[in-house]
Amino acid sequence: MTTEAAVAPEPTGAGEPESPLQQLPTTRRAILNLLKRQGPLDASAVAGALALTPAAIRLQLSHLEDDGLLSHRDLVAEGPRRGRPRHVYELTSAAEALYPKRYGDLTTELLGYLGGPGATQVDELFEQRRQRRVAGALPKTAHLPFDEQVAALTAILDEDGYLAEAERLPDGSWRITEHNCAILTVAHGFSQACTSELAFIRDALPGASVRRVAHLMDGAHVCAYVVSPPPSSSQPT
């Protein structure tokens, strides 16, 4: 019998405090991450994605709902053979709060003291942040072939709290998707946050073409970028 509730959280490094999300049992955390990435799903879809039995998943969904981390709505299939409604599960605001929003209201307030979104000092701060991130990323990306550069950058973004993943497209380019904005509160008040993010991704992938194709600030569910390889003569070997 599968007892997913008994699965312990994964340990973190020595001396690192666990976040509330890391403290959840492994399967429950995997369910939340799946719904965060893909949006609302029913129990069968969750079970298929996580390679677990529907019965085990329904138990975990029930626990997460009891904890206030999931809610469900009923969907009835269209057409003459309607059948029973399906429960479709999605994250609640309490679950969304488990994902890092690293700077938040305090940073927005402090930036406001510098003169607000149009202040030169604010531009300079975001530029310094971009430079620091690029300096940390380039040693991990610049020497790699294009596909490996994209993988390395995606890992950096994921470590920074953006819940990032990369998908190879048929034309050889990649789509990098950020399912979580780690600085969402700041981005709402300061467009420099988004401009700096795009510039960082471009600088961390020397020679590549990067364009933003989805943006949370425009109402999308995610931020996403299509990254095309540089000319073959410029690719690292």
C-alpha cells in the first residue's frame, strides 16, 4: 500500500532553515509544484504526471485541501454524455504565499524613498543588481555550448526562486518559463525589475537572441522567453 503522507521532507544543507514549502511531505510539495507550473488539474492528471495511483493522489489532494492549500471546482463535460463532474484542483492564496517573493513590500517602500520609479538612483540600483547577477552567471554559462548554456541559466533562475524550466522548440530555440516571480511585489511598482530581468538573461547567454513572449505584468500566468542560438560561428565549442 502507498502511504505518501508518511514521506518525509527532503533535508536541506547544514545550517539552512527550511522554507514552509520544503517542510511539506515530498508528494504534497510535488503536487503543489505541478499545479503551480501547469495550472488547475484533476486527480487523474496529477496522478499521471507524478506516476502515482489516483487513489494515493486523491488522499494527498484531500489533505492539501483540508490544510487550506488547495481548492476545487466541479467541471462537467460538454456534449450528450456528460457523466459525473470532475474535481479540478488549484492553488489557494495560502499556497501561493509558500513560493518566494523575496523582496516584497519593504523593498518597494525603501525604493520609494529614493524618489520612486522615475528616480535615477533606482535605475542605478537595478543596474548594480543586474551586474552582480551577470558576474555570478557568466562563469557557469559562457564556456558552454548553446543548449547547455540554456540549461545552466534555467538552473540559476530556478535556484533564485523563479520555478524555471526550459523547453526545446522545433526550430532549435528554447522557451524558458518562469512560473513564479521571486520579486513580484517590486515588479508591480518598478518596471526596472522586469527590464533588468530581461537584460540579465540576455547577458548570461552571450550571442543568443532573447525575446520575452509572456509577461505577468501584462496579465499572463507566467513570464516566458524564447531564446534562439547565436550564429554557428559564435557558439562556444
